[in-house]
Amino acid sequence: MNKLSQNDMEHLVDLVQRGEITANEANVMKVKMARFVIVTKLDANLRSVLNAAVKSGELGHKKKDGHKPEVYFHPNFEHLANEERNLAEKRAFEAIAGVLGTGR
């Protein structure tokens, strides 16, 4: 999973604390800086902020599809989001196979 560096997180927090951006803008910037974010659970307010960014074209979004997780991503890095979703699906299938005893 793609995560932000400590410096990037501190930069976003600093911008919010100085009043240069809102917390909602920081959340959108966080996704853009990380290139993609795999989603399992989201607060309703955060989901609406990210969906508004999708509608405005700032972010891309792919819904959960079978065992592929939901993802928000920077539009220029859709290929990375697709790759991570495929890896997550593969890990899920391997876990299921392991439980069923059909693994290696």
C-alpha cells in the first residue's frame, strides 16, 4: 500500500494549521501526493469530499469490484492504482485458497 512520508504529512498538517488550506483540501492533497489510496472504510464526510474531487476531475475513483478494493487515485497514476488493486485481489484469493487447503 502506498503511504505518505512523515515530511509530507507534516507539510499538510502545517498548511492546515496556518490556515492556508482546509482539512478537506488536505485530504484531497493527501491522495494526490500518495498517488492512490486503497479504501476499506471511510467517514461519510471524507467520502463526500473525495467524491466531490472526483466530480471536479481532481481525483479518479474505482468502486470495489469483487475482491478488488475501492480506490481513489491521482488521475495521472491510474495504472498504479490498478496494479495495487490486482495485487490485493491476488492476496485475497491466496488467503481463501489457504483457508480451504487448496494452496501450495
